[in-house]
Amino acid sequence: MNTDLAKELYFKELDDKAQQDNRLGVHVAAVSVVGGALVVLVRWAWPPATTLAWAGLVLWVAAAVVYILAVVWALRVVRFRYEKLAVPDQLLTYSRDLDAYYSTHPEDKGAASTDFDDSLLEKLCHAATVNSNNNVIRSERFYTAAIMLLVVVILAAASTGVLGLDQVLQYLT
């Protein structure tokens, strides 16, 4: 593998990290809206006066439990450590140290530029691998949280339907 390919992979994973970070904002907005809807729903249904209202609240409780799990799952994407290269000053110092070493040890085979490129390649590959693994895990967690939010919306809609039916039946009687 050459250094150019390793750089491309490294920067691709950093770009993917930025995309994952942007997804967090979308999840926060979705969680906020769904949570607000759950609060409005329970306030509308409380206190339950009929068996049908209790059934609607049972669906609401199921939605609330899955909602809490979705929030927890979404929070699990926050604490990841991404690998980065050394700062330019450190790379420059390392390069100069290699130059100094090879100028004082001409009998050693090799070259400062080759050693530097090999070291840089190793660090780029390591960082890209760690960052790629982090991005895959974070993506899976976002996906799971999104599915959970979908289940919450379905349960809340079912609860709303049952509670709405209860209101209609109470009005008709």
C-alpha cells in the first residue's frame, strides 16, 4: 500500500466521522419531537376512565419504554475516540531527527525519507482502521435508535387510535 492510498482512507474515515456527528443532531431533534408527542398523549389520556383508555395507556407505556431505549442507544454514539496523526510540528521534528540520524550514521542502510514514509503509512493505516471501526459501530447504533423511534411512533399512533376511539365512544354514549 502506498501513502497516497492510506491518506485517502484516513481522510475518508474522518469525513465519515463528520457525517456521524451530523446525524446526532437529527436524532436529537427526532427524539425531542417524539418525546413531546408522548407527553401530550399521556396528558390527553389521563386519568383513564374506561378499559379502552387503559388499553391506550398500556400502548403508551410500551412506547415510553422503547423511547427510553432509543434515547439510551442514541447516547451510546457519543463517547468514541478517533485517531489522528501527530501535529505537523511533531512530524517535522521526527523528519529532522531521521535526517540527523542518517547523516551521523552513513553506514546504516536505509534513508530518512523511506523511514518517514513507512512510519507515516503505518500511522495512517492504524488511524484509518480505528476510525473505520468506530464509524461502523456508531452507524449501527444510529440505525438501531432510528428503528426504535419508528417503533415508538407506531406504538404512539396505536395508542392515539385507541384513545381516540375511546373518546368517540364516550361522546356517543
